[in-house]
Amino acid sequence: MATAPNTRPQGRPAATKTKSAAAPIRSAPKTRAAEASITLSSKNYSSWSLRGWLIAKLAGLEFDEVMVSPDDADARKEILLLSPSILVPCLTHGDIKVWDTLAIGEYLDEVKPKAGLLPTDIAARAHCRAICGEMHSGFSSLRAALPMNLKGDFPGYKVWAKAEGDIERITSIWRDCIAKYGGPFLFGDKPCIADAMYAPVVTRFLTYHVAVDRVCSAYCKQVMAMPEMKEWIAAAKLEHEDIEELDMEF
């Protein structure tokens, strides 16, 4: 009697043991280092820190923040307007250091020309530089009478007569620019260096409930609605450090 051959049904191959391939090991993504850093003082009190930071943001620059404590002697002098020179903010970009707010703006306009930090038209650009310079070196009475304080809210605050003169000049600048360039920002539909320079004044007007006309009120709302301003103010609200006194030398 013939023995049936030891066969398996067709279509069902013999099972074979295989080793499963090991899952590839994925390394954690490397954090990309920022291309620059900017040294800042108090986000609640330091108007110059806000200006430099905002200019860097508008330039589209990637940067790390290096915070200096408000209790630092030099930083405190600058916030209280007692320092002979303002070295905060300070931008470090590669091997380059720039520490004056207007210098930071001019430098970033050179390295980020497509950001539109300055108007393209030569006359408008000259106008922009002029009002930025006026903010940079003037309005000392306003600075002294209405120090920046983003956590503060002072309705009915008495404004000095000298500061009222500064307020009139600033609101005149705003109205002139908006009428000339169409708004909603000072030089058209996008914020530029000029808006960064005057942004701390906007916060002062709101903190101390300074009455302004309809055009200037709309401009203040436009500035405060900027995502960059919202980011800065949110961080300022979280600051724990407080300067015990804001006594200015007038």
C-alpha cells in the first residue's frame, strides 16, 4: 500500500519564524537657537525695553530675552530716569551689539529691509525719523509726570501743566501722520518704528485716563490691539518684581 506523500494544502505556505524589525530610534528634535538676544528690564515699567523689543518683533527677528532685574542698580536708574545714558535694551546679533533704541531700529532696518520698519518713500522716511527723534530726546515732562505702569489704573489723575504741553504735541503728531498717510498706524496700514516709539505713550494715556480726541483714541486702540503689544502686556502682568518707589527727578 502506497504511503501518501507528506504535502500541505496549496496556497498555505509553511509558517516561518521571523524577527520583527526594530522600530527606528528617533532623536529629539534639536531646538533651533535664536539668531539674536535682547537685554530688557522690567516689562511693567521700562518704556525703553518695550520700544526695543517691539522694534525687534516688527522686524521679524528671532531673539531670546535676557531679563535684568529691576533691583539692579543700573536698570533702576534707567527706569527712574536717573541714568546719564540708556543701555537697555541692548541687542546682540552675532558679534554685533547695539544698545540705543533708535540705533537698534536703524540697524534692523538694514538687516531686515523687507520688514518695512521705515517707510519706503524718502519724504515719509525723513518724517518718520524726525518724530522718532522727537520722542527719543523730548517730552521729559510727560515721562516724569506719567511713568509707564502697565499694572496701574489711575482715573482722575492730575496731569501737570508742563506734561499737558507734551500731550498736545504728541496728539498733534498722531493726527498729522494719520491724516497724511491714511492710518490706521502713523505711516499707513502697517506698524513701523514710529509706532514702536510711541507705543509706551499709548499705555501711559490709558493708565492715567488721559482724555484724547476721537482720532487719537482710535489710534490708541489700534496699537493696543497689536498681537505684539498683547504679548508684552500679558508678560508684564505676571512680573513679581516691583519697584518700591517711582520718585522722579523733575
